[in-house]
Amino acid sequence: MSMWWLANAGPGLLAAAAVAAGMGRQFRPGWTRRVVPLAALVALIAALGLAAWTTWSGPRTLALAGAEAFVAARLDVVSMTMLVLVAFVGWVVVRFAATYLDGEARQGRFLAWLAVTLASVMLLVTAGTLPQLVFAWIATGQGLGRLLLFYAERPAARRAARKKALSTGLADVLLIGSAVLLWRATGTTDIAQLLAAARAGTAPEAMALAAWGIGIAAMLKSAQFPLHGWLTEVMEAPTPVSALLHAGVINAGGVLLIRLADVMLASPAALALLAVLGGFTALFGSLVLPTQPAIKTQLAWSTVAQMGFMIMQCGLGLFYLALLHIVAHSLYKAHAFLSSGGAAERIAAARRLGPVAKPDGTAVALAMLGAAILYGALAIGFGAWTKPPQAVALGAILVFGVAYLIVQGMSPAAPRALLQRTLGFAILATAAYFLLHAAVEWLTAGTLPAVPAPGPFQWALLAVALVAFGGIAVAQAMLPLWCDHPAAQRLRTHLSHGFYVNALLDRVIGGRVLGKA
């Protein structure tokens, strides 16, 4: 019982700080700027302590006495990893927001809703029962919606918030229906027990139907194509909101899939949908990203692509790699958003840009070959033949990123020092991938299900993904050579607007659902 209180100390303190901060009005701004960051710091310390205790004592579910069917904390490697990640990113974002919004008339209200959203995400990642999972899922969306409307007088902010509410509202309904279905099929709301029932093959038809609802809910929450537009339109909110959204809340769909991985395996068809739509979203985002002129918009499209890749990993059964992906992407994206202002200032302060690297086809081919040799050598050294084929194939996509890194140093205009640096980073990145891959696979063994053997569809999908991502990498590497061609300029215009998918969606639903901004 005492450990249950420790497991919920972080969310409880943040919620109390939110109430103290006013929730609707600002008072004693100096005190408010101190109490919410202090609560976030204590939440981080509690998360670290809880993770250490779980490592020592093993996984378990801690329930509130008398309310075991409704409120419980599931402590295992998945929940503790996510809890520490959320607490750390949340603490950084709260500290940043306390000074970033200094002087704003509604700073107290903003910090209060920021604390509420963080508390909701913490309850979500540690949920041990279906009711707590659903409640935290909905509360997270509601808290984020309030933050997105910090500047409610701006039409673009209202439009993005309403579109986001539409997607997450549908996701809420689907998750509620799936939770009720799982409860009726297994007779329990305890997540650990229903996962065990899924592994045992209990109620396969109900499990498969629930997997469909969970999968679609996750895709809606994680801004998958074609309902991705709201994620690229939330730049009207303050920078701390963007950091929290792109580094934390947007991962809720992936967290749901990982937490209920055994249920998802009950429906290969639902997994196939995740793999196809996630892969397409990743490709789509990768194509649009380089055409965006603003730093924050580029980061938003980067998140669209990264979430697509994460959903594809889950669709291929690589839930442990999806967990690693969430951690790496969250840390990177939080730093990227919080430092975006400084990056813009440094670029603006530069009087003259250096020469544009224009690698030719030979340089690109040599970079691809070198990256492939590097990946192959390290793959053999790390025993790739013992890994799931899906993981090896998706890891091969790393070759294209490594090749793109190397080719920058192979341009005739590039100094030799740049080539040496890029080669060093390429080797380091590839080795780190295999080391982290092995570490997370070992840590999650027994918690997450084994990766299913790929069938013909999965093999075909992997082949298409390799060809598609390889083509994009080559095109991006050779972009300086053909970017001035009229056809390339026309294509760039269409890409910069995302092929107008979001505009078409606005036309279809805008007048009926969103109303006038």
C-alpha cells in the first residue's frame, strides 16, 4: 500500500501544484513559478526511486485497497522506462516554461494545465487497470487541448485545437469500446491478467476485435496519415507546449500499443494495417520535411515521420524497438524544440553561408556502399542472424541515414576534416544502434511478447520499405544537383503543402465540424 502512494506521488504532487497555481487565474506569480517546477522535480526523484525499487523487487501491480478494479499501478520495465522519461522531460519543460512565459498574464493558468497534463501522462504510462488507462488517456488529451488554446484569440490555434479534438475524440471512443470488450471477454480489468489471457488464447475473436479498436485509436492519437494535419498546425502554442507534445504526448499511441502488445498480436490483420499506414506516414513525412522553410514546421513534420516509423515497428511486432524509438525520439525532440529559438538566432547571425555541398552520383554510390559494408560488418559482429528478420531489415534503413551522413563529407567542396568527422559519427551511430538494440531486447524479455515470424506480407512490406526509404535517401543526398530544375521546383511546391491532403480534409470536415475559425 505504501509503495502505491510512492507510485502515484508524482501525479499527485503535480495535480496539487496545479490546484495551487489557480487553474483559471494567476496570483502570486513568483510563488507559482517555484511551486510547479518543484513539484516536477520531486516527481522525477520519485520516478527514479520507484524505478530502482522495481529493478530490485521485480515487476508487480500495486492496487489501491478497496478499488483494485479501478486504480492500480503496473510496475515493470515498460512503465518504469516511460515514467522516468516523462518525469525527466516534464521537469525540463516546466523549468523552461517558468522563465519562457515570465510576464504573461496567464502564466499561472498555463503552468497549472501543464502540470495536469504531465500528471495525466504519468498515470497513463503506469496504468495497471483498464479504467485508469482510459481515464488517463482522455485526461491527457483534455489537458493538451487546454495548452494548445493558450492563445485562444488566434484563429489558427483554434482550428488546430478543434482538429486535434476530433481525432482524439474518435480515439477516446474506440479505446473505451475496446476496454469494455476486453473486460467482458476476460472478466478482469487488471491489465497484467488480461495480457496473460491474451497469451493463453482466451476469447480470440473478442481479442482480435479489441486489437482493431486499439490499433486505430493509437493511429488517431499519433497523427497518422491522413489525419496528421493538426500536428503540423499547433505552432501557435508556446514553445513549451510544442516540446511537451512532440516529445511526450504524441507518443501515447505507441505507449498504448506497447502496453497491450499481447492483445495486438491476436489480430495479424490489425498489425498489417499499422505496418502499412505507419510506413506510408513515415515516407510521406520524410518527403515533406525538407521543403519546410521554418524550423518548428520542419520539426513537426519530422515528428509525423517518426511516429509513422514507430507505428510501423509495432505493426511488425517489434514492440521493444518501438519502446527504444520513443525514448530516443523524445529526448531528441524535446531538445530540438527548446533550443529552436537559439538555432534560428545563430543562423540569422551568420553573415555568409559556406559553399553548398553538391555530391555527384559517384559520391552517393560510394557512400551507400560504405554504409552497407559498415552495417554488414557490425551486424555480423553483433550476431544479426539471431535477431528477428524484421529488426535486421528495419536496421538496414539505418544504412541510408548513415550514407546521407557520409556523403556530406564526400562533396568536392567539403574539407577533409568534415569527411573524417562524418565517418566517425557514422561508425558511432551504427555501433550505438546495435548496442541499444541488444540492451532493450534483453531488458524487455519476458515483459513484451516475442516478435512473430514474418509471413509473405511482412517480407513484401519490408522489401518495399527498403526500396522506398533508399530512394528518398538518394534523392535527398542529390538534392543540390537538381533542386533548381523547373520540374523539381513544381514538385517542391506540392510537397511543401503536403500534396494538399490537409487542405482537402479541411474542406471535407471544416464547415461541418470545425466551423469558422
